[in-house]
Amino acid sequence: MQVLLQSDPSTDGSQAMTKHLDTVVKDALGRFGDRVTRVEGHLSAAEGHAKTAEDQVHCTLEAHLAGSDSIVVKHKAGNAHQAIDGALRKLRRVVEAQIEKQDPRLHRLPHHGLTDEVVAADGE
């Protein structure tokens, strides 16, 4: 699985952040094997409105699945790590549901990596 990170100039797009994204994505989605071919991460600062401590950084993750449409999720948080974590939780759930829909025999694959915590909807 290929993992890419793009960021705007006001967010952390460093080599360390790229490595962090690569590690957490592969930990969370690696169990799906070659069904997930690529994940693109986009980090950006909140624009066009007053920034608050709760939603300064936006993370968009796009997963490309073999034989299926891409899946896009978004999450806002106070820093890049929290934004990535929130978006990745959403992405893992949606990817799992999509793959189970394609192949019901895979229903309830064993979970590895992130825990199944309930994430409050952020309106997106």
C-alpha cells in the first residue's frame, strides 16, 4: 500500500509527519492487504473563519480500493496528529464496510491497531 502526504505551508508536512502517517495507516489498514492500494493524506489549516483550539487542522484521507471507488473522509482537530487519528478511525470503518459489502465472507475481520471508539460526527 502506498501512503502519500500533502500539506499546505501552514501545517506540518515534514518527513517525520509523513513517516507517522505511513505507520498509522499501515497499522490500521494493513489487514485489508492489497485491497487498499493507496491512501492520500491532506493536511491543511482552517481557512476563512476564526480558528479555535478545537478545529485548527483539517485532515482529509482518501483511500483507493482495488475494484471500487475511492473513499474520502475528513476530520478537524487541534493538531495534525489528532486530525489524522480521527480521520483514520472514520476511514477504517468505511473501508471495512465497503470490503465486507464486496465479500460478505470477510465479515468481522480481526481488528488491529486503533481501538473501536465512537467518534462524534463533526458535521462532514
